Amino acid sequence: MTRSLSSKLTVYAGLAGLGLLAALAAGRPELAVMAAPFAFLVCAGLILGGDPRVEVSVDLDRARALEGDELTLRIVLRAARTVSKLEALLLLPPGLSLAEGENPVAIRLPRDEPRTLELRLRCERWGGYVVGGVLIRAQDAFGFYAYDARVEPDRELKVFPREEALRGLIRPQETQVFAGDEVSRRRGEGIEFADLRQFAFGDPVRHVNWRASARRNQLWVNERHPERNTDVVIFLDTFTEVRRDGSSTLDLAVSAAATLASRYIRRRDRVGLVSFGGLLRWLRPGTGLVQLYRIIDALLDTEIWLNYAWKDIDVVPARTLPPQALVIAVTPLLDERSVRALLDLRARGFDLAVIETSPVPFADPGESEVERLAFRLWKLRREALRSRYHAAGVAVVEWGDGSPLERAIQEVTAFRRHARLARV
Amino acid sequence: MIPAAAALFAAAGLALHPALSADRRVWLIAALGGLAVVSLAWALVMRWTTPLAWALALLGAEYAAWLAARGVDVDTRAPLYAAGLLLTAELAFDGLERSVVRSDVEVVARRGLQLAGFAVGAVAVGSVVLAAATIPVGGSVALTVLGVAAATLALALIARLAQ
């Protein structure tokens, strides 16, 4: 612990010295009487004071939480000497806030008697945090010395974005070869009825549709759609974000990406992630709980990195974007590089859907006429951009804070039901 | 806020007593007392230690001026005045601290007891010193030099311990 001298000690010592010298000079014992308690206190403080050697340990009740959850953090303090006043301040990173308890707080810490401070923390924002940083200041009984120490944070906490409730998901145009929950457009072994065709050599007898065969007087068999898995790549645009009042387009994007990844993996699809921005990061498509945790971990580390380098879709490794994969882009459509990259993906034949984390609610229309005009022009340019995507057969839906993701998914589904693929 | 107000109240009490009971040099004593209270108020508002030290020194100076105006009689209430000055100093230093840290009830209660203990202790120490000072041992230059040396030694010892 670092010891620092209080100005109180200097003042008291000065007063004591001044009083004693004045008493001698004036020959008045009363002045010595006045100085004596100060001198006595200074001597007692200097003799009895010493490093209290405070030990601090921090404990979190869990290492993972969901956005909005509350968790308990315990600070256990123990001292080798009695500390009459110990101030403790828990350093909270932005994104975590105090829900219950006092921070900072001043307590008395008796010798060798551990005291536990219990604080409830609220996880305001998703992300990876290292918590447990504590500043402590112990004062000696007379307030002459302060002993400061800083405990470095070492408890890792992962706050996952809260999942949105979804009833349906965007259906990809093509499925893969493995079994899954998506009804394929192809025909094969499955449950969903597809069509009737004439019996061919090798068809199993259980596929024969006896009613149709009796009507046509020849053997007809049922054809079915098989249930297959799909490849889904979540394309996260991290070039830029718009932030206002603690919320941002990136927060929305991460929340949507986490929800979609979780839902697709739950139905045994292979899900990959491309974080396309100043820093390019990717995860090849995979399935299972481990893949979900990989994706969530990658999402938690998502940040905006300022980068002026031009990037196009060629920088993304080919195996990250498997053929016939459904690419769901979550983007504010603000950076020209990501706008071009998505159109490029579409031109290469990828099945693309765009969920636009709309920056419009985050922007201020301005007060003057010129500012409002500029705002309207900007919105019109965005409309024009969306039209370019629509013309290419890509569904683009606006999704903002406050509206459910389900609505955006339903809009994409409705668009894809009627849209035709177009060549770009 | 409470310690600061209590410190000001105590300082005002300490400043008023000599000013009201003096027969001579009333204006000087009152001016010293008033300056001390103003200086303390300034220190508490600005959270500065320097005006606080000045305030305590001025209260002592006011008392010394009152003693000088009073004559040769020894003031037997000096230990009480010393306790008052110590209490004022302790409360003022408490008042200087930022109040963003919420103190435990136990901390506040023990601090109250400590202040009471300091006051009683100051009266006791002051009485012992006063009793020792009134023992007739005669006066001489050698004894005065010894006193100055003892005071200097005490200060040097304090400075050494503080390092």
C-alpha cells in the first residue's frame, strides 16, 4: 500500500510547535496547555500508525449473464491492523452499473475480521468485461496517514445480448445435404408431400399412393420434400455505427445477429459469421452449441475500428461463404464499402437478405430549414439505395430500436415470397 | 456538511469568549477572532487546508492577546479552551473531506466517540501541563534555554517520525 501524509499532521505539528515557542517567548503556560493536546496527538499518531496491510478479494456470483441481468459482486476485505475508516470504491466499466449497494463506501475494518461488501450490478450492455478493480484508502485512527491501494480487475464477465423472440426465420432458397429442420425445395425422402409421379423401378412400395393408383389404373407414387439443414452466414457490418443516448446501431446489429445465430443453430443449421469492417473477422459455418458460443464470443468482441482502406468481398475467405448459403446482412447501410460488398455478393449468386439497423432514429433532423432539408435529402438517398437492392432481388427491411425483430423477419419473408431473383 | 457547521459553531464560540470577556484591546481581540472565523469559513467552502491552519493559528493568537490583556493571572480554563480548539480542528478537517463516500453508521458513531475522547483527553493533558507549569521551580535564562531546546527537540522528533 502506498502511504501518503495528510496535511492534518503538518498543521497539528505546526500548531504544537508554534504554541510551545509562543509559551516560552511570552512566558504564558496557557499557550503550552493549548499546544499540548496537538503535540500529544501528533506523537500518538506517529507512534501508533502503521501499514494496515489490507487484503482485498473480489468474487462474482457468475461469469456469464444476459443483457439486463443483475448479478452479485462481493468484495472481501481483511486487515492486519484495525482500520478506523476504510474507503472502498469498485471501478465499474461502462456497460455495468450499480443496482444495489453503496459505492464508494466507508467502513470500519477490525483487525483479522474479514468484512464483505455486497454489491448488485446490472448488465446494461452486452460485451466482455473484466471487473473487480477496487480502489481502497485506509486512514489511521488519527487521520494523519492515508494508505492507498489499487486492486487490478481480474474477474471476467461476459454479458450476452438478450435474444429477441422469433416465431419464424428467413427461409433460404437452397438447402444443404444434411438432415435438418428446413423443408427442401428438392424432392426425396421426407414428410412434406411434394407431388405425384408414375411408379418407377426401385420405388419402395410404401411410397405408392393407392388412391391415385386406383383412379388412374396404374401405379403412382408420392414424392416428398426432404428436411435438410441450411448454411447461414451472418454478415455484420462493423465499418461504422451511429450512437445516441447509450444505444447504437451496432448494439442493434449484435442483438439481431445473436438472436439469428441462436435460432438457426437450434434447428441444426450451420451458421457462420463475417464481421466486415475496419477489422475483418470471420467464423466458418458450423453447428452445435460450441459454434453458438464461438459466435457469441466473436460478437462480444465486436467493435468499430476506424479504417480508410478500401475493402471488397474478395478479402473474405472463400470457405467462409459456402455456395448456396443464405447471407443475412445486418448493416446500417452507411459505409459505401459494405454497400458495394453486399451488392457484389448478390451478383455472385448468394441468397442475400438485408436487415437494416436504421440510423435514422439516431440522427437529429436539425432545427434550421437547411438542416431539415439536408436530413430529408439524406433519407431520400437511403430510399434510393434500398431501391437498388430491391431491383437486385434483395430484401431490405428497416429495423430500429423498439420494434420487434420478428416484424423485420416477416417483412423479409413477405418480400422474398414475391420477389424474383434478378441478375445484377 | 454537519462537521463543517459544527466546526464553524465551535470556532465562533471560541472567538466570542475572549472578545466578550476582555477589558482592554477588545477591538484587536475581536478582529483576530472574526478573522479566524472568516478564514475557517473560507477554508470549508473552498476545501483548502491553508486558510484552516490560519484560522486555528488566529484563534490561538486571539487567546494569547486576551491573556496578554488580562494580566499575569493564570487562566485555569485554558485546558477547556485547548479542548475546544482541538475539537474545532478535528471537525474542520472532517468538514474538508469530500462527502461522496457514504460512511457506515459504525464509522460515524465511532468517530463521535473518538471526538469525545479527544476532548476529554485534551482537558486531561492540558490540566497536567497547567499543573506542571504552576509548580514553583524558579526561572532562569538556563531554564528558558532548556525549554527552547526541548521544544525544538520535540519538533525535530515529530518531523523525524513523520518521514
